[in-house]
Amino acid sequence: MIEKKLRDKIAQLIARAEVYVDRPTGGRDERWMADGNAWVAEAINVVELAVPNPLQPYRRRLFAATLPLTAIECVYGISSLLRSLLEDIDLGLVSTLSNAIRAETFDNFLDQAVAYRDRGYKDQAGVIAGVVFEDTVRKIHADKVGGLKGQPLEDVINDLARKDVITAERVKQAKVGAHVRNRASRADWAELSMEGVDDTIKITKLLISEHLT
């Protein structure tokens, strides 16, 4: 989910671009050029915040729109890109793509955890599985609820349950993941079991499948 303030900033930039390009030729002085360059810098920053993946089509198109061009050509090209981006944001398409990318990344890390587990390296598997589990839970909360930044992991899980984002069954499974995350983060290896690591990998995969794909 794209934050409202970021979405509003994109809309503001589009409106400012229209005013900029409509300036009469006689008013296109050095100040006008400086305003155009400042607008381009703001627009690049916003697109990179909204679409973190540099391989995503909007990011690739942004690069093309910032090749050596005049200020007004840059504003024309980028403002057109922003209008399309804003439409996709309002349709929920950008969030969906972002989550898909994040889910794929999480899955790749989980594959590493599975590889360590299969080789009998419980502690290494637990560290990776615990980190991915926590990131997954916090990502789901940020997308579907918001807030609670910096709060303990169990508080985030409980809040997801209160908001009916996850079921009671998932809460029980998630508490196992939280336990593994806590034990691994404290290097409390004696309290970390292979069964717990397996369960953490399973619940993380379930949460990714249900909420981030």
C-alpha cells in the first residue's frame, strides 16, 4: 500500500508540472529553469520511494526520462509517467507488484533456511527463518493496518489478530515463529529446536501466500 502522503505528493507534482509548462515563453528565465530542475529532483525522489525496485518498468522509464534533455522536456516526460503511476497506485497495482517482489525475495531467503535445515544446521536455519518471519509479519501489518513501528513482534501479531487480518489458528502458529525469532536473536541455541525452525518456515510461507502474493 502506497502511503497517502506519498500519493498526494505525486498528485501535487503533476499539478505543479502543468503550471510549469504553461508558463509563457517570455517568462522562461533562469528562475524558471531552476524551478524545473528542482521539480525533476523531487519527482525522481518520489518515484524511487513509491517503486523501490530499479528493474520495475516505471523506474526504467524514469531513467529514460532523465537523459540529457532540456528542463521542459524532462518535466513533460516525467509528469506523463507520474500520471500513469498515480492511476496504477489508485487501482492498487503498484502495491500488488511491490508485494510480489517482496514475496519473491522472502521466498529466496526461506530457501536458504531450508538448505541449512536440510544439512542439519539448525542455528543458521533458525536465524534466517526468524528474520524472514518477522519481516513478513511487519510487512503485512504495514500494508493492511499501519502503525506500530518499533513495537515488539508479539504486539504486532496480536494487533493483526484484533484487526481480523489473521485467524486464531495463524496466531498460534505465528507465536512459534516469534519464539524462534527471539531465541535466535539472543543466540539462545539450547532453546531453539529444529521442529520450531520447520514450523517457522511453514507459517512464513503460509503468510506470504495469503497476504503478499
